[in-house]
Amino acid sequence: ISYSLQILTPPDKRDIFSIDRKSGEIRLRNDLDFEDVGLYRLQVDATDQGNPPLSGHCKVLLEVLDVND
């Protein structure tokens, strides 16, 4: 199975997350700031190597909390 990641919202923050194509593990590439963006919507797509290949997807919602206040 091969995984891919789409940032649904906000669309201009594509460089913040990455995904391991083999394991599906999502990692941060940059810091998150509650005052900049409070909610991220991601879509993870999974595709197998069959003939024809089958695919599925799920939505990941990530809420950023402001822990300073």
C-alpha cells in the first residue's frame, strides 16, 4: 500500500506536513501556531499495487490548541 497526503485547508500550508509513503505516518515539517491556523483538514489516500489498483481515503482533522494562555 502506498500513502499520499493532501492538505485540504488551508491550501497554502502544504509544507507543514509530510507522510511516509510506505507506513502512512504523518509528521510535522514546521511548527504549528494557533494564532496562524487553528484547524487543519488533511486527506490521506491509500492505494494498493493490484491490477487494477484499489484506493481509499480518510479525512484527518487536526485542531491546534493555544497552550500559552
